[in-house]
Amino acid sequence: MISISHKAKQFLILLIKLLIVGGSFYFIYNQLANNDKLDWEKFIILFKKNQSVAGISFILLLSVLNRFFEILKWQNLVSYLHKISLPEATKQVLGALTAGLFTPNGVGEYAGKALFFEKLKTKKVIFLNLICNGIQMILSVFFGTIGLWVLGYGFWVSVIGSSGFAIWLLFFGLKKFKIKGYSIEMLIHKINEIPKSIHQKNIFLAVCRYLVFSHQYYFLFLAFDVDLPYFTMMATIASVYFLASSLPTFQFLDFAVKGSVAVYFFGIIGVNEWIVVFISTLMWFLNVVLPVIIGSYYVMNFKTKIAQ
């Protein structure tokens, strides 16, 4: 087995950090600078017309709350292993977000969080992160299905409901079937091992987070002079998040995927394409880019357990 000197190991860690941070900033710049659908002149005109310190502060506050609820979710779930402080939870969430920016469906986020813990806890940390993200996905499906029904897509609601029931039956029938020693029954048992109080708090925080970012989307449309009924807007937003989150993508392309789905749905209710693209990009910038910039600091200052 080839041994690596301490200095070589430190250099390799620094190189990985630089690649993660450098790659993140490159992808962010590339998406903002080379997107032909972003009409900056129209945006500046509208921004000057509707600019408000209170309005901008409110939108930024929603971005802070969005990520804050995610941090609280993680702090709550990790308490199953051991208690961590809010600053430590912030470091883990934002650092992992940066690490997962250009990995498929944020897979790098799982590995990023696991690095903050002892190797023996890796599987448990990944499992907790799965629960953390899983509840958000379930809420997207739940509210998205309601949204599709409100918009009149009853057929697709029936298809989703039938598919969900079929999957549930399949899971129930195969719950004892093992793959590499793991089964659905074992997974359910592991979930039940976590105290109910932690699950309940996780669900509450996930609902809070969903309401925050979906309403941030809504208020941005109001800022762009889009005046449509509240329930129509919220149903469309819920449908967009549900369908977009169901598609495999990279975090740095998240706004492009959501933007494409949003253009279709909001186009049906008469919203201009450039407004939809801009708002999708702003949502991505406020809720992914800004946290990644902060997360880059944590990545650069990260020290492995070995290095410590």
C-alpha cells in the first residue's frame, strides 16, 4: 500500500478545496453571464421602477429563513447521534451545499456532511441526510399534487395517485427482500429507531421551509408586476417545484430546470417568458449562489479528522 506523506496529504486536501470552490464560482459565473434568455435591460428598468429597500430586505430575509430552517432541520436530526451547536450545523449545511453544487442531484452534499463526522458514523450521517432531503421531497409531491389538481390536471393527479399506491404495494410486498443485506423492512426499522419528537420537529421545519421558499417565489412575481389570483399562483409554483424536483439534474443547473418547467406552466396562465426566467434565476441566486459563497469559506477552512 502506497503511503502519502503528511505534507502531500495537506497539499491534496488544499487542491480538492480549490477545485470545489473554483468550480462552484466558475459554474455560477458561466450560468449568469452566458444565458441568452436573461434580458438585463428589462430587468434594470423594472428594478428601478419598483425598487424598495423594504421589499429587497424582505426577499433577502426569506432567503435567510429558507436556509435557516434547513440548518435547524439538520441540527435536529443530528441530535439523534449527538448534539451540535447552531454554528456547527451552519458550517456543515453550507459547506456540504458547496461541495454538492456540481454533482448529480446534490450527491456530493451527502459526502460533504459525512466528512464532518468520524468514519464510523458515515452510514448514519448519510441516512440522516436522506431523511432530511426525503421529507422535503415528500412535501413537494404532496403540495405539487394539490397544485396540479387546482390547475385542472385531474388526469395527472389520478396517475400520480395510482403510481404512488402501486409503489406502496410493491414496497409492502418486497419489504423483506434484501439487496446486499439491506431491506425495506430494515429501513423502516431504522427510521422508527429515531425518536418521534425528532421526526415531528423535522416535518414542522420542512413545512416552514417549503412555505418560505414558495412564498418567496410568489412575492417575486408580485415585484415583477404579475397580478394573478393567489391560489392560481401558489398552485402553479407548487406544480413547478414538484415536477422540477422529480427530474435528475445538477445543483448549478437547478434554475435552468425549474425555469424550463416554470416557463411552460406560467406561460399557460399568461406570464411573460423573460419574467419567469428572471425570477427562476433570482430564486437560484438567492437560495443557492449566496449560501454557496458563504459555504466556500467553510470549505476552505475545513480540516479533516486526520488532519486534526
